[in-house]
Amino acid sequence: MDNSSDTHSRHRCAACYRQFNRMEHLVEHMRSSHHSHHEPRCGVCGKHCRSLDALRDHLGFGASLPSKPACATAFQAHGCPL
């Protein structure tokens, strides 16, 4: 059995931060996702979101719990006072 660290490594998309077990899956994701600079993007961490609702959830203003509290805090300090 191969005990290399490569078996437990994760490959992460630089645009949306999705993680994949295999590099082939990441390559396929990059081909099919067509990440664009026109997608809404977090001003703190740079994550691409598919919609403004997804960005709102990421920042912690949606119905779900904030996934990135540091981004929500920074956004509130520099952005929308709501």
C-alpha cells in the first residue's frame, strides 16, 4: 500500500474553493464551470460565487449561518452598514 501524502491531498479550485480528491476531477470542473470575472466575488477572500444570493450567504447576511465570519466582519467594517 502506498503511504504517500498524495493519497490524502485535496485539489482546490482557485476560483470557488471546491475541493476534489483527484486532479482529474478538478480539471473537469475547470472545463465545465467556466468561472468568469463577471461572477460576484468576495472582496475579502476573493471567492467566486454563482449568484448574489450565494455571495450574501458567504458573507453571513443570508438565512444560513455565516460560512466565513472573517469575511462578514471585514465586509461590515468596510462595506454595507446593514
